[in-house]
Amino acid sequence: MSSSNVLLFLTTFAASAVEAVEALTIVLAVGVVRGWRSTLVGVGAAALVLAAIVAVLGPALRLIPIGTLRFVVGALLLAFGLQWLRKAILRAGGYKPLRDEGAAFAREREQAGSASPAPTAGMDWYSFTVAFKGVLLEGLEVTFIVVTFGSTQGRLGLAAAAAAAAVVAVVAVGAFVRGPLERVPENTLKFAVGVLLTSFGIFWGGEGAGVDWPGSDLAILAIVGFVGLLSVALTRALRRRRASIRPAAART
Amino acid sequence: MRYVRAFGRFWWDFVVGDDWRVAAGLAVALGLTALLTHRGVNAWWLLPVAVALLLVGSVWREAGGGG
């Protein structure tokens, strides 16, 4: 497997794992409080919609000339990846709170409990809607990554397999621990995915704009290194800044 | 109308997000890269430099600037 395919697999797997953890929290909270049947129907319906988007958009994107596709996908990945990276750096630097799956689970559980009681027979539309929306919204970002990465590198199947593997792994671990996955290093994963998305965005955006990268495809590894080092340095600078502000604030 | 607005909102959040200056800066950097390569300059260095400047600027602004 080439290095760009390995990076494609890792990026899609990590991004899917992060979103799957968040979706699992919502599904678990609704399922535990209101019952599993309607919740799982909602999960299945959302999964079908996401699969349909991949099945329709993936082949459709192949009709676009590769240069144009790389330029547009590169631009979108850059905008999208920089958002992930920016938030992950701010969280790692202490300027945004880290996501707490335990607290999110408790919040969802409380909301599910305070809604109108689940019917004893037939469909519980509250459970269906919450599970459907949760899985669909968390899954759309993954779908975007699968479709764009897969189409641009001509490896839609590999990208979809990586996403499916991540979902299976997260669900299996969730079933094993029987609760929300609180110890998954979500921000570290988002940090890594942000670095990879931004790097691929730079690479493909540049190629689409007509750039000849020094070292050809190997340039992607140098770009990942550059964006990674910059992000780590920025996080350290934020932590130092925060540490220097705190004592000053305590003295006043 | 509500759905159109929600659809627009979704794409705005998806592409532009919290800091529109980053998206605008990326558009300028990509446009400049395309223009330079079209004129025969292999401007491979422009996007990495632009991304670095935009990321540092955006994070620093969010963290409260120089003060």
C-alpha cells in the first residue's frame, strides 16, 4: 500500500472514529432511557441515507476532470481541515473546553427522560428522530471525507472500508464497556485528522492550481510534517501564554 | 424557505465556520497560486506559507491577541 493510501486509510479511520464516538453517546443515551427498537431503526435509516450519499456522489465526482476535482476538493478540505485543527489547537492549549462524553451522555439522557413517555407499542418517534439526526449529522462530515478523499485518489472503496472499520470498532468497544466512550482521546484524534486534512488540502489544492510539487507525491509527507510541527509549536505557545497569564491574574 | 435557510447555514458552517477570515484568506491564496502557475511561476511554497499565517492569526485572535 502506498504512503498516500496509508494516510487516506488512517485519516478516514480516525475521523470516522471520532464522529462514531459522538454518535454512539447520543444513541446509547436514547436507547437506554426509551428502548432500543425505534432507536436502532433511526440509526439504520441514517446509515442508509449516508450510504446513499456515498453511492451517488462518489461515482458522480468521477465525471469531473481530475484537475478541477483536486482544486475544489483541496479548497474544501483546507477550509474544513483548518477548522478542525484550529479548534483542536485551542482545546489542547486550554482556550476551549475539551468535549466530555460522560457529560454529553448525562445531558442526552436527561432530555430523553423528560420528553413525552415512549409508547408501549408501535414506533417511538422521539427515539427515532434523535437517533436519526445524531447519526446523520455526525456522519455527514465523515461522508464528506470518504467521498472527497476516495474520489480524488480513486480509492472510494478503501475510504469507505476505513470508515466502516472505525464504526465497527467503536460500536464493539461501546458494547463491551456498556457505556459512552469517555477515555477515547478525542481531541488528539481531531488534532491528527485536522493536520492530515489540512495537508491533503494544501497538496491537492496546489496540484489543482497547477503546482508541480518538489518530490512529486512524496511532498505530501513533508507537508504533513510541516503542518504537524506548526500545530504542535502553536499549541505549546498557547499553553505557555496561558500559564504566564494565570499567575499574573492571581497577583491582581 | 426555512429549509433553504437551514441548508445555506449548514454549508456556511461547514466551509466557513467560526472565522470567515480564514476562508477568505484561503480563497485569495488559492487564486494567487493558480494565477502565478498560469504565468509560469511554480508557486508551490505559497499555500503552505498562507496556511501557516492564517492558522497562527486565527488561533491567536481567538486566544485573545497579544494582550
